[in-house]
Amino acid sequence: MNDPDAVHLIVLTGMSGGGKTVALRALEDLEFYCVDNLPSTLLPQLVDATMRSSIERRRIAVGVDVRNRSEDFRHMPLVLSELAGKGVQVHLVFIDCNDAVLIKRYSETRRRHPLAQRGVSLADAIVEERRLLRPLMAIAEKVIDSSDLNVHQLRRLIATGYA
């Protein structure tokens, strides 16, 4: 993140319950402009608007997860490549976590997994999410395993990597 004039885009993705929201908030504290759950097809418009603006802050962080349609995931590598071709400093960060910890986190928060619908168990939803996200994990610049991290450790790790 050396070029202060370039637009810097961090795309955060990964397992639901893994810590994407914590990471996005940490980046917001570092004065990134943050958007959660933006469809990948809107990324170029967001970046173009940032490039045209006169704001000094040219650092953007976007959270992308399974709430986006699966076709968005198929287009993501091309979208990121096109943005990089325009001079955008693109960083894809995947936040992972082992299944046992994800199940524990969901039971502690009593939140419902985005893919857990009637008749679909939490474990099955996690398996399906891994399948959907596998292509993004494969091209990620950085994969962070949050299984053994608490909220403060994850925030510190993000702050250290992207300050």
C-alpha cells in the first residue's frame, strides 16, 4: 500500500462467522471507506466514483459473502483483474475458520447461518458455503485462519497488515 495516489481496494470474504465484520470494522478504524455485502458487479462503479472524487481517502474495503448470489463469485476474479488493470491496488483477503469453531460461534451468538434454511443443518450450510467460496479462497492474496484468534487479535492482525 505504498502508492498514496492509487486507489487501494481490500475485498474481504470468507466463512460466515469467521470474522469478516470484525475485520471490516478494523479497516474502518484505519480510515478505509467500508461497504458490506456489495455485489461484485458494483465494485467497478464504486472504484470509479472514488477515482473521480476529490476525497483524499482512496482506500476502500468491501465485504463480500454468501449473501451475494453465486454468479457474483464466478465474476469476481475477472472484476478484480479488470480493476487491477486500471491501476487499482487490489487485495483479496479470505477469512477462514475451522468448522468446529464456526459451529461453536453460531451456538454462542444464536445467530442463523445465511445458508441455513428450513431443513438445512448448520453443518450442511457450512459445507455448502465452503464449496461456494472455494474459488475465491484459491485466488486470495492472504488467507487468515481466525480459529484460534479472539476479536482483539484479529483486529490487531488486520491493523498490522493494512495500516
